[in-house]
Amino acid sequence: TLGRVTVPWQFRNCGMGGKHTEKEYPESNISMQEAMFVILGVKNWQEAQEMTVRLQNRLKEIIEKEEGSRVMGIGLEGGLAPYIEKAQYPLPEVRLWAMMKQAIEECGFQAGKDVAIGMDPALSELENAYRKEYNMPDAVGMYLFWRDKAKIVLDRDGILSIYKDAIQKYEIPIISIEDGFAEDDYQGWKMILKELGDRIWIIGDDLIVTNDKTIEMASKESLINTSLIKANQIGTIYETILAMLVALGKGQELVISHRSKSPND
């Protein structure tokens, strides 16, 4: 027998930006795509669902209580699409993550034990924004936070510093970073895996696209320690299983995507 089967952890989208909210909520100033609550200490999925609803409602209250910040609406995957003044933080995104930690604590949970935070910055979009803004189609490792009026530009070192400060300076309980650099910024991927790969999941999505060949390459080049798996991204169940077996064979962790807005099969 397989033994006891349990429902996997949910990565629950709660703070959204980037391309996922640009059309519906152009006033939002969050350029990074997703920030998620990751429910750790629960017995079943019902409890996890109840916790995520409490957390997101509390996060909405926190955002709207701060002067100059507000929730514009709900994004494509159910997360809040906010406008956030960065205040003393380096970016609006970092303040959003800090507000998420505040929500965890104010709901009576222990940050990093009961609930952690996962991120999908989708940095390829920020690299594309830089290329378009500065008419540099071949630029690699330069990122424009195009949704915010400040139009901040960071290089790969600056991006890595944002992640490290979030974890070390602001003590935000980050458990994973997906697509933390653009899909062609291999140097950035190597840097983040070296600096943070011993403590969090460095997840490839745009980088590997559920493909056994790119997963093998990313492992060989020391770019990731975790693969995101999307069955209809590669095309067939056979190819999906092959990608998973290669990732496991390389000692990687697996995160299985729900593939939002895709068919149930």
C-alpha cells in the first residue's frame, strides 16, 4: 500500500502585481507578480482554507489602514491587487511582504512555523520592461519596476540584495522564490542559489518550463534546487512524468502547479 496520503501544502496567492493585474488595475504599483501565504502547521485542507481566508482578510485591513495605501481589487488568481506606498522600505513589494508578516502575527500564528511566505516575482517581465523602456533589447540582468511611479531600476546584485534584506533585515519568513531572476539571467540564478539555496526553495518555472532537458541543464549549471511542474506546460503526461523523474534524480524538490484558468484535467 502507499500508506497515508495527505493533502499537500497550499501556496495561496494573496498579493498580486505585474502583468497579472496590469490590465484590470492599472493604478496598482506592484511590479513583482505574486506573493503567497504558505500554510504549514495544519491537519487538513479545511483548516488551511480557513487560515488563508483569515490571513487575506487581515492583510486587506492592514493595507487599507495605512495612509496612501489601498486595495484596488482582486487579481486573476484571487489575490489582492494593491497600491502601496513604500515608506521606509526600498520597494512597495517589500512593504507588502512585511504587511503579510504582520497579518500572520495579528491572526495569532507564528511566522515561519505556522505560516510562511512564497514568492513568484516573475522577473522576466521586469527585464522585458527595462529593455523596452531603454531600447536595449539584448540587456540581461537589468530590471525595471515599471508599475510604480518611481520607475526604480535594479541590476542583478540589487535584486539579490532585496531578497536577502527581506529575509535577514526585515525577518520576513520567506520559504521559496520562484523565477527570482529572468529566464536568461543565468548569473543571477547562480548567485541566488549560492546565497540562499541552503535555506529556501529556489524554484524554476519560466526557466525550465517542465522540460526534462532544461531541468537537467539548470541542475548542471547550479541554477535551482526546485522545479515547478505544470502538466499542460510541456504537453503530455508522459513528458510531465519524465520531467519530474529527472528533477528527482538531480536531487531537486518538486512543486506542483494548479495551472490556474486551465482545464481541470
